[in-house]
Amino acid sequence: GENVEQHPSTLSVQEGDSAVIKCTYSDSASNYFPWYKQELGKGPQLIIDIRSNVGEKKDQRIAVTLNKTAKHFSLHITETQPEDSAVYFCAASSDQFYFGTGTSLTVIP
Amino acid sequence: SAVISQKPSRDICQRGTSLTIQCQVDSQVTMMFWYRQQPGQSLTLIATANQGSEATYESGFVIDKFPISRPNLTFSTLTVSNMSPEDSSIYLCSVEGVHADTGELFFGEGSRLTVL
């Protein structure tokens, strides 16, 4: 089955700096790669996703890149704000979703 | 995206008891999914709830422990039976987007269970 690894497990950045979270996957059949943000006491919220026919996608301050050859994808958050503080999960999917172990991001004001 | 409501949002339960979690979706969906998120951990799929047929369970999860109902296309329940402290987790209901072929997965707010 698929194996998704996510790094780092924790990340602290100063407000205004950028944050990068990286994930790798093992199954070349995976073709959909979403990112979720989970705030304390809430369910995961889809924030951005990318499909295997695209190398990069951007939505305002967040972007995701995908390298199919190397089987890794990354989440980039620019100009971080305190409200970006949360746990972020990556996932890889073909017929089922496989989630990474999460990254706890803290943005320091 | 679908609006997914879960009840209860949290509960404290005694060892040996059972609790049923309800999930209501604001639109008809073919498949509903139940995930478990143990403290500080990632999301693990428990089962897929299919309308009109038995749920499909993932390895490590059995129907006797986690019975699931799916009476219609907008509602499902997950029961956690004979609970032990190891069952303390967040249980999440999820559904595919309106356009299932896009592959998007949406989650409810979760039900946080603490078993004493």
C-alpha cells in the first residue's frame, strides 16, 4: 500500500516569514495530493490540492508543488500570519486516501 | 463542498459502555467514510459506509467493535462498542465532494471521545 511521510513534525516561524512542509509518497499510482489544515478542536479543512498532471498550484499565500519523478510534494505558505498556526496534513490518493503524520506549525507574532 | 454535522462533538465515557456518533450531510453522497485520529496522530480510515449494504472495514477494524449504519444517502452512524481508554480519539466523518470524480474529501468537525 501507499506510504506517506511528512516533515517536519513541528515548525516555528516568525510572522511574515515563509513555511515549507514536505511530503513523500511511495505509490506511483497516486494521482491526487491534497493538503489539510486542522485547527484545535476542529476537523481537517481542505486548503489546497494538486493533481498529477500539474507541477505547481498557487492560491494567494499558499502554493503546492509536485515532483512526480521524485515522488514528493510540498506546501509553501508565504507571509505567514498567526492565524496560520495549526496542524497541517498532506495526503496521497489513488483509490484511497493516505495521510501524512502532520506538521504542527506555530507562527510567532 | 458539503456541510457535514457530527454529534456529539465531545463526550466522556465510562469503560465498557458504547457510544453512537451521528453524521449528517447536507447533500446526497454515495460514500461516507469514518476515520479515527488518536491523540497527536494522523488519520486512519476505519471503514467506508455504503448505503444499502454493509460497511467495508479496513484492516484492524471489525464490525463488532465499530458497527456502522447507513440508512440513507445523507446520514450515517458509527458506534464505538465496549469502550476502553485506548478508544479515546477523535472520530471523523467524511464524504467525497459533490463531484465524486474530482476526488476531494471533506471532513466533519469530529467527535472527541475520552474513555475513563
